[in-house]
Amino acid sequence: MLETVKFDIECLTPMFTGGVDRYCDRLHETGIIGSMRWWYELIIRGLGFYACDPTSKDYQCKFDPNSKKPFDEQLCPVCRMFGTTGWRRQFNLQIKWEPNDKSYFWLKSIDRNNQWWLNKIFEFPKKGNVVDNKFAIVIRNTNNEIIQQLKYLLSIMQTCGGIGAKNQYGFGIFECNDSVSPDDSLKGIYDYLRNGKCVRHSNEKDSGWNNLEKLWWYDLAINDNNSMVKQWQNSRYYINRSKDQSAKFLLPTAFDIRYKIPPVNSPDDPILGLRASCKNRHGRNITRKYFGYVDGDHRQRSNIFVSHLYRRAEMTDYHVKAWGFSGSSHGIEVGEELKRIFEIKTPIIMNSFSLNRSEGYKVIRSEVNE
Ligand SMILES: [Zn+2]
């Protein structure tokens, strides 16, 4: 059965589009599909199935219809869904822009020394860089099972992470109009693979790949009167100082939360920030492993992600999301640092997945008290 399905995506923090060719739809589609593929891969591995290494020509799947090798051995579930040499992607994705979907790019920081870094990371353009707020993903020409899989995938991305590029710097927190719980999503993906006679299992859960077993995530509500929020509201803007409508709903402060917040009231105040506190506890090497780095040609991507502060309406609480693939004991440390930053006195909840197949997949909620 052929279907056309529209998923409405509302970005709660802007989706990063970069300064280069910002109106190019292909660039947007590539970024969205790239992040979907990345999440599907780590879900497949988390469920104990084999997924090939897309960064290696030698280990990447290739499909040859004349080969005697069974289908399942030629294509891993990720390549089956997203395509590879000799095999087409199983869905067409198109982006439909809503009117007034663009706003100007801006950031806030308490640390005046950050300007150089911010320029380097975001390649701040000369003028008028924009980000995208609202769009719909239209999926076409595919069967209902594939559409269900994409719904499960987007549901997990919505709850546990983000979409598009540069999630580690606050971008791409979203809501989809048609989503299901992460537990049901995992079960749906597992059943699909098993019924599809996907026989290749692997122990790559234990390897260095990012995977669901090491995933933790937070979604915290932060009151409008929070003293840190006040500091940011009064701090300086970067790039764009216009009276952007999105300013009512967004405090783009992920950069400060992720890296470091200098002493706020007096020089004796502690330095806050997720990376700063990790470096204090664990030193340089582990911090580089978790937060990523660039060293000449060597690039390690970040395993820790944090959103900007966002809210759905004026006068309501802000939210901040954080997630990472560093395992639950480091996840708890991140929660403790978030509590320090926002001076939260009550316990907060860290979420993670229980991936024990016999007990069923479920979300575990752990209290962070410190
Ligand atoms: Zn593959």
C-alpha cells in the first residue's frame, strides 16, 4: 500500500542551518536524514542487531542483486532503511516550510571572553544568519510498516535528543505531532526487525560506538524567576540584537551551560558548567572523550548534548534538556551540575533505558539528590 504521511515538526529550539546556503532545501534534508540515520544506527545496535560502519568503505554494506549472498547478509537494517550503494532509501523526505519559519540567529553569554569561540564554532556570518523554527516532514511512496518505523524513530529522537546538526550546542529540540512513548517505540522497532528475519546480531553494544545502553537524558523545568535565568536575560546578545519574536520563548544559553559560567556574583563563586565540572573531577583526557575535541586532523565528536532554554508560552517555565552517551554514573554527575547551575534544591530525574529483552524495554527513572 502506498501512502503519503506528513509529520509536523515544531522546533522548540531553532534548527541550525549554518551560514552557507541557508535556503537550500537539499542541505536541510541531508542534515535531517543524517541525524535520523545516526539515531537509527544506535537504536539498532542497542537492540543487539548488527549495523555496519558507515564511515568505513570496507565495512559499509553494498547491495548486489546478482549476489548469492542472502539479503540479510548484504544489507544491515540501517542501510535497508536509509540506502547504500546499490540500494535506495525506503522513503522520500521532503520539507515543507511554514510561513515565518525563519528567525535571526542569536546567542547569549555571561562570559565576555566567549566571543572568539562563538565566532569560530558557528562561523558567524557577516549578517543575517537565520535558523528554522517550523516545518513539516512529508514522507512519500512507502509502505505503512516503514512509516511506523519512522514514527518510532522520530519519537525517540524527540524524547531523548534532537534533530539536525549541532545538537550539542543547543539546537534542534523538537516536537512531532504524532509521537509515541520511547518504550513502545523501542518495542516497535525490535518487533519489526525480528519479524523481518533480521538474523545478524552483534555484541557491538560493548564496543566504542555510541549506544542506547550508555544513554541518559534530562528534561528540567526552570522557573522564570530563577537567578541564573535572570542573569542570562540581562546578559549580552551576540550577533543579533533585534527584537526577534522568538526572544520571548528562547534564551540561547547552551554554550554557557555546556562549557563554563564564570563567577556570577563575586570572584569567589565557583565556576559552573558541564565541561568545567567534568574537567575538575576527571581531568583532561576523559573530558575530551566525553565533550569531543579537534586536534589537527583528529576529530572526536561530542557525547554530551545540552539544549538552550526554551518555553512554549510567555510567563510559563523554561525547559532545558540534556543527554549523553557517557553512561549513567557520569549522567548523574551532569544532573548534579545542572542542579548547581540552576540552584535546584529538590531531587531531579535522570532517564535511561533498560534494554533487557526478557523483561521488556522500559525507561528507568533515577533520582539525583546531591
Ligand atoms: Zn549497512
